[in-house]
Amino acid sequence: MPRQSQGQSQEKPGLQVERTALSWERSALGLLAAGAILLFRQSGPVSVGRILLAVASVLLAVLVLGLGHRRRRRTAVIRVVRGRNVVSAARTEVPLFGWAVAGFAAATVVLLLLPY
């Protein structure tokens, strides 16, 4: 087994980065499904509010794909600190995604509570 220098990691990074990228894609698909459910649900006529929420879900899905791509690029750079692999924290992507989904959920609840 070849000896490694001090600046190199003794382990290869696991599949955490790939699983994280896939979770961003699953979240985008979930937002698209939520928009489709709002648009095509059976009760009541298609209203402007439902169409706007469906469009918002598509835009959020695109935002999530962009944030996931950005996060994937940032996690591609793995530093080694004291023999451990260190990836930069998601201080922008995760809060932005969380607030966007919370706003979408609140708008959905308000729409569903409004009378037709």
C-alpha cells in the first residue's frame, strides 16, 4: 500500500455528495408534482390562483435544480483538514430553499381555504 503525504486524505469521499445531488432533484420533482396536483385536482373550476401556484411550483422547481447544481459544484471541492474530508456548509442553498417552500406551502393553504 503506497504511503500518502500529509495533505491527502486517507479515505475517498463517500457517496454523500451524489446522494445530496439526487435529493435536490427529488425535491424539484416533488414541487412539480405539487403544482400538477393543484392544477388538475377534480373539485372546482380551474382558477387564476391555482394556475399561478402551478406556475410558481415550476419556477420553484427550476430554482431548486439551480441551487442543487450550485451545491454540487461547491461540494466537488473537498478539503482535507486534520485528516478528514471537509465540504463547505450549505449556508445559502438550504435556507433559501426552505423559505421558498414554506412560502409556497402557505400560499397553497390560503388558496385551499378560499371559497370558490
